[in-house]
Amino acid sequence: MRTVYWDNGVVKLIDQRVLPHELVLLGFDDYRAVAQAIADMVVRGAPAIGATAAYGLALAARQSAATDRAGLLCDLDAAAATLLAARPTAVNLRWALERLQAVAADERLDDPDDLRAALLAAAERLADEDVAVNRRMGAYGAELIGDGMTVLHHCNTGALATVDYGTALGVIRTAHEQGKRFTVLVDETRPRLQGARLTAWELQQLGVDFYLIADNAAGHFLRRGGVGLVLVGADRIAANGDVANKIGTYKLAVVARENGVPVYSVAPTSTVDLRLAHGDDIPIEERDAREVTEIGGVPIAPAGTRVKNPAFDVTPQRYVTGIITECGIVYPPFEVNLRRIISEGVSG
Ligand code: MRU
């Protein structure tokens, strides 16, 4: 089952807020509700929210009562702005919307119904490509996983974070499908526990050997030896290779470097934002305080506690060993090689 798909005029999403205890599918027939679902993290993970936004824009075209091209384009602009505002850090959201808007810009699509059909076809294509791209990253990355290795993983980067298959977890999945025997240490990933709730659930279903660890235990395992590889995803990668990813990635990468453990970020080229020279300009989402003061709706801090809750951090490129993309593994100098794979489709 895909994390996000189109079903006869309805955008369907697996509700990731209730996993692993319940597997619930929600349907949306209003693009504003799709934007709210992205903001509320019904769907999350950079590639998954990109595909959801694409379907959301196709839905907006269907909802629009416009009878001419100009009117429809005007409604689409408003819808794209609403969808774009849902979450700020993952650039895949903007990338997906811009890709559909480029389709809409084709003046030959004069009939609004042709334009609606073209947008839906573009969203379906984008979703299909996401799965294919993940499989390619899986094939490149699996080379790095050796028999007997222990791999440390942060957040959730699996089928749930994408349309299907996964990025960093897709690498783990490919290595497992190749018959390699290895163990994964799964960071629980406070505050929203994507590791404990989602990654553990996915790995269990795949039959991959894993242990769930508290985020604070990662340094212990990295220092003690035995961890061969740290694999993470990315929400936005700047032109110089700085990686914005789930909060805690930076700390993990620094400790990994201190202990000589390589750190790879696994991300499609749609996650690379060449418009930003470095990671300091990546917007970092600040989320609700209750994500920190409560666990599962149960308060754990004194009432009135003030909270800072950045959902992402930026790992400077010097801590990143390589970036696994669908075009190959990119190594430093990232400022040269990322630009090259994006323009040529080959790694440096
Ligand atoms: O806040 P989330 O759950 O959307 O954050 C997701 C992550 O940080 C993932 O690691 C990243 O999007 C890569 S997922 C393929």
C-alpha cells in the first residue's frame, strides 16, 4: 500500500499519527484539508509531503469552478500558496508544487478540463518516480552495508516517509533483500518518536534485525565500537552539502565523526536546494510545545513549562561522508559534485 495515492477524486493518506497501534486510511476531497494534514503530520517525511502536495494541487484544480484557463490558474496559485505554507523545512514540498505549476504553464492547455487532467497525470508521474528513485538509491547505498555490520538510523525514512520503499530505510531494505545479515540500531527520535513508532514498525514487517534505542544511547554505541555506518535522510540539502534533517541528526553526526564512523545522508535530488548556498539559510520549523511536554497526550513536565521545539537541525557538510542520491553517491567537494549530478544526472 502506498503512503499517499489518488482514489477517484480523493487524496488517500495513511494516518501516521496513530501508527503502530492502528492502520487507518484517511480520504481528503478538499486541498485545504490536505494542507492541514501535512501540517498536522498525518503524512510526514520530505518525499511523502512533496507527493501529497502534488495530489493536493491536482485536487484544487478539480475543486475549482473556473470555466476558463485564466480563472483556473488563479485558483491554482492560491492553492499552491496554501499547500506551500503547510511545512517550511522540506524543500520537496516546493519542488513538487513548482513541477506541477510548470505543467500548468503550458499555454496549449487552454481547456480547463485538459489542464485538470494534465495536473493529475503529473502528480501520478511524480509519485511513480518517487518509488523508482528510492529503489535506485537503495541499490547504490546497499553497497555500503556489509555482512555482520551494525547500522545506526535516525527518524523514519521508510515507505511511510515516501510514496513507497524509502530513502535511508530503502537502502537498509535493499541490503536485506540482497540477503545481507546486519543489525539496525533505531533511534527512537524524540519528540515525535518516528523511530519508535514508524521505523520499528516497518523493520518488523520487513523482518530486518533491529534494536530500538533511546536517542541518548547513540553516543554510547558509537564510542564502544561496532557501529559501521550511520544512515539518515534529509529534508533539505544546501548547495554546499549542509544537510537539514530531523532534530538530533547534527549531534549524531558529530559523535559519529569523533568515533570515525561514516555518516551518509540518503536523499533524492529533489531534496537538494541549489538556491541556498549553505544550510544556515534553511528555514527550521518550530513545532507545538506539547510535542515536548507530553508523551502520548500525557503531560510529563510541570504545567507552564516553556519549551523550544525545533523539528530539524542542520548538519554542516564536514560531518557528512557522502550523499546517496538516485544518480549515485556524491562525495566532497559537495559544492561542485551536487551541482554536477543535478545538471548531468551523474555523480562526481
Ligand atoms: O518531521 P518529519 O517526520 O516530517 O521529518 C522527517 C525527516 O526528518 C526524515 O528524516 C526526512 O524527511 C527524510 S525522509 C525520507
